[in-house]
Amino acid sequence: MSDTPKLAPEALSTALIHHPYQAPGGFEAPQQPVHKASTVLFPDVAAVRSRRWLDKSSYTYGLHGTPTSFVLEERLCALEGARQCLLVPSGLSALSTVSLALLSAGDEVLLPDNAYGPNKDFAQVELARWGIGHQFYDPMSVDDLRSKIGPQTRLVWLEAAGSVTMEFPDLLAQVRLCKERGVVCALDNTWGAGLAFSPFDLLRDGGSLGVDVSVHALTKYPSGGGDVLMGSITTCAQALHMGIKLCHMRLGLGVGANDVELVLRSLPSIALRYHAQDKTARTLAQALQRQSAVVQVLHPALPGSPGHAHWQQVCGAAQDGLGAAAGIFSFVLDARFDQDTVDAFCNRLQWLRLGYSWGGHMSLVMPYDLDEMRHHGRGAVAAGRLVRLCIGLEDAADLERDLAQAYEAVFGEDWV
Ligand SMILES: *Cc1c(COP(=O)(O)O)cnc(C)c1O
């Protein structure tokens, strides 16, 4: 029941904005409320002058945080074992923001050759325009990384497992090397998602060895729906966080509250989804390993896959010793099959749809031309054409039947 008296028409505009009704407090529900704002209101000028957004103790402007964004940041800190978190509009903007915040003209950044492709492009094109150098190192050779760290090196990017070819590097040795040489190391932790290993506590001893910065494409597992683009930057060291936070503020990066809400809604099920997708992916990876047209399966949890021993060391303790891995892997087809044939196989799949990204409920497939993507050659990857599968939440047997029908129809061999 409203006590508001009936208003004259000319008073209506103002009344609809400055209406006196306040809903009672004390509303509690399982889902976080969605607070949206560019403008944040202050009770008086003293509050305008005294509020501090940098330490998140109060609110000043939508871009500097809302209760909704703070809640997601805190939950992501819990997921990654970090102290501070910044939200950005995509995984790629998380990568580029870290590079922009930490590098100046004359500095150099090192990236693994199997890094997420657009992160390499960003160094080659955008950072180069600002006089920042880069080198690509062999992710499977700590000696190569060691030889490339020079007096100008300010940042080393790490990725475990690497994009598309899925090699798992000697992450512990890489991080130790960066610490010895006093160079900041930032991990693209989209694959591990905070679940396969703990980026700030790699030895599981409370944090004696960890990366300096972890970047996560929330677009993948935290969103889980193939519908939201977002990224996060998490850290443990306050000074490092502040440097990135100020750059983030000056770049004007913000995320929409409705997108934050979607990630908050998906986050409680992330571990269930991650491990279910891992299980199905491993089943399918093993099935593909048995097929005569497949010369190599690239999945770090499979013995014989590049970096399997390093995966075992860092991720092997998860899941009561089963180890944990993302539900994404690649396989190489015998070199006698040309690109048209491999493309026909991808087109023929019914449940596995053609599309980029991963970590959602729908399984995806994509052929890749490796020779266009690598500066150090193929490394341990066998000759032949590569196909990547991102496993969703469909029934594993249905997905295997789908692979089998396309395989038999296109390659003319029995699925065993
Ligand atoms: C997808 C992805 C990104 C980028 O995320 P977007 O939100 O699509 O920009 C970064 N790193 C890795 C490893 C990824 O797979």
C-alpha cells in the first residue's frame, strides 16, 4: 500500500525520480543482487572528499566497483588462491592489461611459442609500436627461457598447458628461474582454471613457490555457457596489484553487472563441470589414441603426451590422485590426409560443433594450421594435420559415436 498522495501531472517527472519509498532491508536470497551504476550517490561533499575507491572500502563511481563486482572479485580470489582481483571485459584484455601495466619503452617481454595466439599478436603489433621488444621461447626448454632472459626482460608469460598443442611445460623450473632472475612471471591460467593446480602455491605447501600474476579467461569455465566474455587478473603482492589496478583504471576497463551476475551464477558448479568435462575428454582422447588414422593425441594427462611428467608433478595430486585437466585436447591425423579431408571430418560431426572458445556446455571442434602459428617449429608434435576438441557436458558415449561416424565416413577406416 502506498501513502503517496495523487500528484499533479507537472509534479510527476520529479516524483518518479525522487520517489520517497525505500524497500525494507533484510532481503536475502541465494543469488547475489545485481547492482548497476555509472553514478554512485554521496550523502554530502565530505563523503565525496573522503571516500577511497583504491582500497575498495567504499563506492565512488561504477567503473571503480560495485557490490556485485566486489563479490565476484573475492570469489575469484578464493578460486585462484589470490589476494586481489581485477575484472576486465575479456580474457584477452586481461593479458593486454598486464603487459601494458608492467612494460615500458625499452623493456622486453618473453612469451612461450605455444601462447594463446592473440597474446603473441599483441606483443608483435601493439607492444612493438610502444618500443617494447619481445621474444618467443620454447615452452619445453627451460634452457631456452634462461638464455633469453636479459637485462631488458621485465615480464615472462607462462601458459600451462599451452594453447592448441597442449604441451605442459616444466612450470616449477620456469617460475623458479623467473624468481632467481627477479623477473615478474604472469601465467595465463585459463586451462588450470584454479582447479587443476594452485598458481600461487605450486608446491601445495602454503605458497613457497608461485607465479606473480594469474590471468583467467572467465569466458571459459567460470562462465560455462559460451555466452559471456570476461577476464580476471589476480595477484598476491599488493604493490604489483596497485600498479596493474591504476593502469586498469586509466584504461577505463569495466564489466557489465549482468555479465558479472551470470559468472556468479555459474561459479558454484565450476568444479563439477570442470571435472566432468575432464573425464569425458580423457575417455575420448584415449579412444582417439586407438585409431589408426590418428598419429598423436595431445593431452597432458595422457602418458607420452608432451610434458606429461610436468603435468603429473603440478596437477597429479588433484582429484584424489587422478590428477586434473581441462576438457580440451588436440589430435594429429596421419599426414596422408590432406586439409580438405580433415575439414570434411570436422564438417561431418554432428554434436561437436565448429566454433572457437571452450569451457561451455557444448562440445566444439576446430582444425588448426600449426605451421602458421609457431616460430620454433612443431616441437614434439608429429607431422600431420591438427584438430582440437573442446569437450562440453554431452553424454560421453554420444560424443564417441559422433566421432566414430565421421571418422569412418571420411577416413574410410573402422573405429575401434
Ligand atoms: C580464450 C582464451 C583467452 C582469451 O579469452 P577471451 O575472453 O576470449 O578474450 C586467453 N587465453 C587462453 C588460454 C584462452 O583459451
